[in-house]
Amino acid sequence: MMRVIDFKNLILTSKDYDEQFTKTLLETIIETRVQAERDEKEENDYKRKQEGLILELERMKLSMTATSTNTSATAAEKINIQHLIPRFVENSDISTYLKIFERQCEQVNIGEVDYVTQLLPMLPIDISHIILREPKDKLENYQHIKQVLLQRFKLSAESFRSSALIKNNPTLCGRTSRTS
């Protein structure tokens, strides 16, 4: 069996051996291999970057999904109900006003926990004082506050009938109707 040194000697002593051609050929082979290694490394780096960007994009999508659900909940909390419902006028029907208020709060997804907080600025100051006199533990309970307001502004059946009659019949309130 021949050794590497024997092969070397055979090549160097050959009449067809061209030293310059062999050097150029070896340099070309080395350059080709080095370039192939660089290309492979660049391709691997590019693939890693792409995979990293894809993962980052997926994380962002998940984050946006989670954020959008949180945002819709927090956006509802940030909605100022005063832009949707006019302030309560003292001689109006409180029960109707509270029904309208509740429906608007439900539409904009405001939880019942926040009803009192949203309702207070919509009421005249003297009515707000009535609510604020309630015990602290009942102050955030909308159902309790609603009952307090309904009791405070409760119209008796008789006074309701008389006010309805006066509105419908102008002669009862001192006005005479003109007939032409």
C-alpha cells in the first residue's frame, strides 16, 4: 500500500506536473469551499432571522389579540356616559331616567359595579348629596342607591294621576281652551 509521501513524490516527478497550474487549481478549490461555507452560514443566519421574525410576528399577533380584548373592556370603562344621556332634571321621572341610564350602560358594556360612579355626575348636586349620605358599604351598590332615589322621588298614585290629568286637560290647570 502506498503512503501519502509516495503519492507526493510520484506527482512531483511526473513529466506532466505543472506547479503553477496545481497551485491555481488548489487555490480555486479552497476558495470554492470557503465561499460555500460562507454561503451556507449566511443562509443559516438568514433562516434563523426569518424564524425569529416569524416568532416575533406570532407573539405580536397574540399580544394584539389579548390587548384588543382588554382594550374593549377598558374602553367601555373609559366611556363617559354623560355624552350619551342628558343630565337628570329635578322635576322629571326618576324611574324612567334610571331605566334609560341602565340601558345605555348595558349597551356600552359598563358593569353594574360602576353604575353609581357614572350616575353621580349626571344628577343635580342636591340629589348627589342624598346618595353621598348613604353608608360607605352601600354607596357602591347601585340597586340600593336606585331604591333610595325611587323612594325619595316616589310619586303617590294620586299625585301621579292628578299630574297626568292636568297635563291632558288644560281647563284643570286654570287655562281655558279657545275654540274657533
